[in-house]
Amino acid sequence: MAAYNVYAEQLSRIGYGYPLWDPEPTEYGEVIIGDVGFVSEGAFYRLFNATRPADDTSQKLRVPDGYRPLPSESYAPKKRSIAPGHLHSQTLTDISVNGSFTVHGAGAGGQFKCTDDQGALLVLKHGAEREALHPSRRMANYMRRNYASWWKFATETHGLELAKEELLFIRGHVKAPEWAVAAFVHSGQSAKISLKADASGIGSAAFSFSHSSDATVTPAQNWGPKKKVAETQSRKGKGKHKGKGPQTAVSDVAVEQKVDQCVFLHYYKVKVRLGFWPTVIQAAAGPHDLPQSPDDDPAAGQAGLDVNDPMELLEIEQAIDPVDDVLDYILNNSNATVAIAHDEDIVMLCQHHGVEYPKNVVAFLAELQPQVEVNEDGLGMLMHDEIVLQETTVDNEQGVSHPALDARPEEEAEREGDSLASDAPLTGGDDKDDIQSRPEDTRDGYHSAASDTFLNQHKAVRIDGYSLLLDGQAGGVCALAYSPDGRYIASGSEDAEVVIWEAATGRMLRRLKEHSDTVCTLTFSPDSTELASGARDGLAILWNVETGKMRAPLDGGGGFVYSLAFSPDGKAIVSTSVDFSLRIWDVASATVRSTCTGHHGLIMLVQYSPDNKMIVSASADYSTHVWNAEDGSAVSVLRGHTGVIYSLAFSPDARRLVTGSDDGTARIWNTHTGDELVTLREHSGSVWAVAFSPDGKRVMSAASDGTVKVCDSYSGDRLVAVESNDSLVNAAAFSPDGKLICASVGDNTLRVWDADTGRLVTQLSGHNDKVSHLKFSPDGERIVSSSDDSTLRLWDLRREA
């Protein structure tokens, strides 16, 4: 196969979307959400954009007859940053760090070994930015109604030789400022490739590949951007970004170059049952026949299509895409006349069943036999266990109804047959059950008439008798904390904002806006008077909870801050950075006491011991380190896991520690000696959460195999086993008194069990995307949860009982 098809087939399996061998914008513009187009030779070509007006400047090739754009006002794309480093196929092993996960920045390199005939590698020197709409039936229904006119527009109006299933409807993208790709096309078994990052950046090849001396196969390679190199080089060094606080890696290069190189696509595809609709192709032509923009520069070159060669695209080779296998499965296992699938269908199935992305999608689908949903129009889609938002009318004196439920006439047809009422989160109207009160404290620097309006428009909405929807966080929630005194909840988001909520009512109190990038971690001080936040902008910040003002920035210069923990006495705080270091800060003076080094991978977790004497850190290098909390000296190193460590917890007496890993085990250690005391092999998937019971006699573990286990922490004997119908467990916790266990599972619900018997106490439904964080209140009577649907929910267990 051609290099671009090998690259696409291999890298599709990591679940980031469809990988483009040539991410550079074509002469028709960079990829934007709503594009309708196709992939040829590893590059994406836009025909038109389905969310823009017909006369928009992006519509260089005009629009189909009868065109009506998809209403997009209620859509809020999720945005996430991807750290600098390597993304590679399952057939490549990173041997430069013994296979462990690391974050590589500019100037870093690596060595990889291919374990199969084919393999693929993507290098993001400055990281990347993901922006995508959550898959919805609304978008699928829109494609179902319009794909015939789209295909006619491509084949008849512009003479392209395209099959209907080659049309893509773009719902998202991953873009980078700089990239390099490589693919072992054949006979790559045991071949090695060394990557040397050129710190000089663009202007020459940003990355140089050199196969090692014992390799006999040279991989195909590509890099970019190649366009506008001279202009960028001339600007380089003339000035630096002047802004507030440190900037991310992507921000640092944004002065020199746009983040417009699309390395992955998120999309929908359609396939029609044979014989249902006749195929008519009138010409065999390609994008070289489409009109060019006056600003186009064909001489700039592109690794994909050659617009100067009229023979180049007589036949467009169909791109290899696992979504095609999903479309075939839908048509072969249902009476659907039209099948629609998206790039996350397989990813969602894998998450639901706690398995890795399959090498053989056809066999994977045949084994799982997922259900197919067919509507009255003959549209077939895979059925995922998603929570359906109920269209509840708002009962108030003024009769004001919910904006997300007020469909305009042109949208009503789209809502029919769509089990998701809207992609927008529910927000508050003038419901008489709403909590309507102004912030009590107006001393923070952000309070004004405008902020009054905002806070009153974003108040808690009582959805039912026992849950409150806390809406107002614009980006996805990435961090969550409950104050020790039970008065406050804090959430941090992708849009760099920290929000403080009143736990009793769910109303928003403060919006904290000093960070400039995604908030990764939050923690309250033991007395609940201060909040610490850490973000990808490289800053940790101490906030006054009562006023919402920043008390002190903690800038250690180690890159983005991944995790934070206050000491039990509140006098110190520990932070971890992307440079694999750990810093202990004096809270009063906001200065560094000591810096701890020793890890060789990203530090995933950090925690103080209950007795205030130790700090423990767990890393992607498979090790856990115990440090002296006073001077930062090493106490012990815990080695034994063979996978990334995702969870840890001290026993109440601080003598033992439990860790959970990607290797499927939970292990209990002696913190002082580093000896492994008990190995719990209770799970067949990654252990996402572990915890000791308050008396230290039991240990709980929750894993991606959909099970929660409680074992004797001394003998390792299993005491309680909870099954969640093979659903993925994302987060779990013991209640403060050790009587309850709460876990979020793959159907987007939270389930609460009796920790002694395993009996299901209640199921909490309402989120419409993966629940990523959950916290018990200090008294154990409430649970707060955050989800990828960009909302928080506050659950009252007393009302439920």
C-alpha cells in the first residue's frame, strides 16, 4: 500500500481520529468544523462547509442546490490540548525510555522499534489542539437528509470520481503548528528508527529521521509545514510574545506560525445499501479541475495532490478507513437502507468493554455484535448506551421556556426521531425551584453589573428531587475539588477558568481567571480558606476562597502543572510538573522549599501522608517514589508495576500505600522500606481508582473491566465484588465513613453500592457524556460529579434514600 494508506490504517487504531499524512491546508483552505469533503493521498479537500452561509468566503466552490446550513448556535465544540511528543501505532515500541510514556518537548528525540511489517509515527514538536463536537443524532440526521445533494454536487457539478462513502462530514479536528510523520510500508519487522528533533524549528526539516545501523528498512517520511517558510524565518527572532504569565508551547510558536496543520479528522461517513440508490458518475476528474483562489500558490507544493498534473487524479484511490467496516456491519446486520457512522464508534465500544482498539475491526464487531438502531427513515447507526436528556418544560409564572428546548421552525424536523433533545447543556430559566440569590461577597475583582447578570443566568437548576445541575463552565471540566468544611466545590476547565460553587445550593460564587490554559488540578487547603490550582500554562496559583482573588502565583519553571496536594497542616503544598520534577512550596511565603527529582516520566499523582511526614508521587515510568516531606529527600522507591500508575492512596496510619496501574493490578506497599506487601490481581483492565477504608482494614479498587472489588488489605482476600454489566469504570471513591462506594460507569451514570454487601443503593442518571470526576462531601451525604458534557451535577443522597 501507499505510505499514506499504511499511515492512516496504523495510526487510526490509537483513537485520535483519521490521521492525515499531509496535514497542510490545501488551496481550498484549512480544515474547519462543518466541512464536507474527501481525503485523497493523505490530504483533506473541502467541497463546502455545511455550517456557513452560502456566500461565506470559505465556500470557494459554491454550495449544493437547495443548500440549507446546519444550525450551529447550540453547538459548543470541546477543546483540549495534546502535549508535545510522539504518537505511534501499536506496532512501534518506544525503546528510548523502555516503553514508558513520556512527554517530549522541542529538542527531544527518541528511538522506536517496529514489531510488525507496518508501523506509523507522528511527532508533534509543539503539541496540538483538539476541537470537536460531541457525536449526536442531530448531525447524523442532517447528513442523512443531505448526502444525496452533496454527492451530486461533487460528482455532477465538479466532476469528481467519488463514491458516496468517500464523503466526510467533519465534526472536529486536531491541529498542530509543526509535525513530522513516518511509516514502515512493508518488511518493517525489527526495524528501528531514530528521531532527532532539530531545535532550530521550521525553516529546514523540523525533524530529521535516521534509521539505526541494524535497520534494513527506511520508512517513508513527511514533515511540515512547508509553506511560508521564508516568511516565518524572517519573523523569527524579531520579537517575543508579551503577555500575562508564561505561555504554553503552542502559544510560544503561534507568533511565528498558525496552528492550522490538521493531523487528525473527526467525522461522519455514510454508506447506502446496494441497489437502494443508483450510482451515476459523469466524469473522471479531480481537484485539479476546480477553480483556484487568486491567492493560491501551486508551486508551494503538497505531498498529497498535484494540482498541476491533469492526469494525477483520473482515479482517486479510496483511503483506508476503519469506519468503513462499521458501515458494512450496520448494513449487514440490520434492515437499514442507509448507514452512518463516525470515527468514535469503535472507540466508544472499546471504552464500554474495557478493551484496546482492535487490529481487526471486522472480527471485533463480529465478536461483540453491537446493536444497530434503525429509525423510520431507514437510517442505521450503532446503538451506544447513552443517557437521553428529557425535554422537561419549565414551570414558571412568566411561562418562559427553556432556550435549548425552543426549536425554531427550521430545526423542528431535525429534532424528530432524535433521541438527544439538544447538544447544548441545560441552563436555567426562571424556574421557581431555581436558587435565585446574588453573591454575598462583592469584594472580588470580577464582580460588576455584568457579572451579576452572568451569575444569575448560570445558577443551579433542580432537575429532579435529588440532583442539581451546575451549569456555567464553558469548557470541559478537567479538575474537581470539594472543600474539607463542605461549604465549597471548585471546578477547573479546558477554557482556563476556575469556578467556585456554593455546595449547599449549587449556585456559582466566583469565576477565577488568571490562568491562560487548561486547568489540570485543584485542591483546597485543610481549613478551606485557600484554593490551589495548576494549569498547562506552567503556573500554580493560590486563591483566597472568600474573595476569589489570587494571593500568590507559584511559578517553578518546570512546565505545565499536572497535580497538586496540600500538606495536612496547611503549611506546605507540593506540585508536579511536566519536567518530571516535584516541588515543595512554603504556603505563607509562596517560595520553593525543595525540588525532588528521580522520575523518568510524567508524574501522574502526588499526595501527602496523613501524618504530614511523607509525600508520595506516582509516575508514567511505572514507579512510585516516597519522599521526606520536610526536606524532599528520598525515603523509598516502589517498583513492581509494569504499566502506568493511575491511582494511589495512603492507609490511615500512613504505614502502607496502595497503587493501581494500567497492568491490571493493585499493590500494597510498606512506605518506609518500599517492600511490596500484597498484590491484588482482581481485574482484567486498568485500575483507575484505589482507596483504603477509614479503618484501613479494607482496600477498594475499580477498573476499566467494569468491576469494583473490596479486599482485605492484609491478606488480600476478596470481600466484595461488584459488577457494572461490563461497563467501563472511570472514577470511584469510598464515602468518608467507609459505608458506601460510588463509581461512574460506561453508560454515563453513577452507581452507589453498600461497601459491606455490594448491594446497589442507587443509580444516578443525568450526564450525557463520560463522568470523569466525582467527590463525596465530607459528611458523605452528597456527591458532586463532572462530565465531558461540560456540566457538574450535585446529588443529594438523602433525598434519593
